[in-house]
Amino acid sequence: MHFKHPVRRLAGAGLLTLICATSAFAQTPAAPAPASAFANTMTGDWDGLRDRLKDRGLTLTAGEITETAWNAIGDTPQFVRTSGQLSLGATLDANRMFGIEGGKFQMTISNRHGNALTNDSPLGVIQQVQPVYGRGQVWRLSQFWYEQSFTGGSLKLGRMSSAEDFAGAACDFQNLTLCGSAPGHIAHDVLYNFPVSQWGARLKLNVAPEHTVSVGVYESNPENLRPSQGFNFAFDVDDGFLTMVETAWTPTFGDNLTGSYKVGGWYDTADVPDIATDVNGDWIALTGLPGQERSGRYGFYANVVQTLRAPDADGRNGVKAMVNAIVTDPRTNNLQGKVAVGLAWTGPIAARPKDEIGFAVGASGYNPRLTDSQQAQIEAGTRTLPAASREYVAEVYYGFRATPWLTLRPNLQLIHHPGGREDRPDMVVGGLKTVWTF
């Protein structure tokens, strides 16, 4: 489906909203109107309709993320490409609509569109330079779940991605090494991040004021990844179940120094072949024989976000740090894991308290067993390229809050050893990430 028509409609609605707002401003109001819950969106409150719907329990949202990338320096042909993701959501408050206290229903459809730099220039990187590309440039039902809160926790059932509730992390940076929920980027055959959804259930328990424990069970159904299955409602557990567990601690230190500390892991019951050794225990890369049958796949992760300096009253001079790390099953996963460390500083300029500067470094790498098998190929004379190991990334961005509903994040990515290859020169990618709230 084409994206240009929704954009034109939304842009037209935004223009109409601006014209109406200008006309209203030119007149002297009889009395100040109450602030709209959608005052900071591009299309506003739709002449009060969105607020009236929200008061009755239905909240409508829309947003767009675009990511432009240009490989300015490196050993591949230079191109500029832009990818995007449109999300349309509806949240139903069951208490306001049906009198069910603590109930909430969420439905979100999404569309990924545009083109990725890696499609036209063979960057050969381990992690993408445009995170919103992939899993099919199609419309998908990304969320379709009901959550019931109760004293001491909540239960969620329906179609969702495991990344909604486990290993959650912000995606302000543009390089995938530094962005979002790490498990779905490294163990992408096991865990599915947004926009892919799967049937599942998640139980979250508040075991202490600052401590929660969550357990999730999801279907392991690769059919959900197919572009033709964007609205797949089938429930299929022939490939087993995925179970995730996480404990989270959200303390506050000193003068409003908030923190979030998460540790978790997963186990998938599917039987899969070993990625490096064959049925006889020899390297698959040398024999070409099928891999040993392995039972189950697993991994572990940790995610930390800590405020180092609380922002001033106007929002300026807040500093927070983040750490994101993951390690996967060495028998069954092509990538070993990744680690990322970063800082974000809000309000770096006195006149712009909503702006932000971010800097992060990270590394991701292939499974050492695959690296060893490639080295064996080199020694056997069947491989000429060096063995691939780790890729290192650094990124800096400036988040320019152009309006309450539009943020521009120009960024610069430095990739050392692209694709984990020590023989390749460093790559520099310029980017622009835009976040729109309609």
C-alpha cells in the first residue's frame, strides 16, 4: 500500500488545525478553554472530538518515525535512503466504557515503508543503520491485547511482541546496536520486536514498591514473520513456546535521581540445528553436513537507565546514563550478543530546554564458534576473506524539538570493523531521525 495518501491527509489535517488555531487566536475568547489532552499533537483535538472520545474511554493516537541514512565514508557505493514507520493506535479504557476497573484494550496497526541504505549499498554491517526498516514493508497488526490490572500486578493477553514488556529500552539513537530492545536484534529468529506480533500472555507482579517480577509465554511461530501474515490470527505452537522472565527495580536515589534496573532471560522450546558443528561434531563450513540437533534456545540480558543529574525546573541540564547488554545461546545463535553504553543531556542550550544531546558506544559480534569455523576454512584454503568477529559503533545525535509534535535528530555514526571484518576501513554514516506525533 502506498504511504503518500495518509501523509497528505494528515498533513492537510495539520494545516487545517493551524489555520483554525490562527483564526481563534485572532479573536478575543469569552473564557479560557480547558487544555486539550491533544494540544501537543500536530492535528490537535479535532474540534474537541478526540477529547470527547477520550472522556468516554477511547483514545486515538498516530505517529510516524522516519530515518534517513547516507554512507559518507567507507568502502561501499554512496547513497541516501529513507525508511519510515507509521503507527495508528486505539486505546480503550474498560472502566470508562464498561465499568471494568483496571481494564485496558490496545490495538495498533503499523506500516513500514521506504527503502534502506543496505538494499542499494552492500554495507555488510552486523546491525542496521536504520532500525525502522525490516520484517517486511507491509501493514501489520502490531498490538491486539487486553490488560487487566489488579491489586499487586496485572495480566495481559492477546497479540503483542515480547519486547513490549521485556528488555524494553528507548530507541533515540539510529544505529541498531544502540537502539531499543536488544534481544530481538540479536536473537531475531527467536524474539520478535515491534511491528511483529504473536499470541502471548504476560503476568506482572509488584513484589515491593520498587520491585516487579514479570513472566511471559508466547507462541514460537515463524509464520508471523512473513510479510503476507501481517494480520495473522492463527495460533500455532508446533514450533514450541517462548518463555521470558524479568525482574525490575526502579529506585530513586538522593534528590530525584530515578533509575531502572532490569535483568532477565528467555527459553524457547523449539528444536533447532547447531549453527557451527555437524552431526559428527565437525565444522559445518567444511563438511556441509546438517548441524547437530539442539533442544531449546536461551539467552540473558540486562538493561540499566540511571539519572545522574536531575533536570532543573525548566527541564534543562538533566543527565542520564544507559547500559544495554545481551548474551545468547552459543549453540544456536549466529550472533553472540552486544553491549551498549550511552549518555543523554537534556537542555544543553539555555534557550532550548527541550532539546537533547546523546552519545553512545557499543559492540556486537558473531558467535565465536562461527569465527573459529571460518578460521578453519581459511586454513583449509576454502575461504579467502578474514574471519568475521566484532563490530564497534559510536554515535552522537542532537535532538532538536522543533515543535511539541516534531523532533529532529541529526546524527553521525562511526562503524569500526564493519561486519566484524578487521580488513575493512571504518565507515561513517550520516543520518536524520524524525519523530512525529499526529
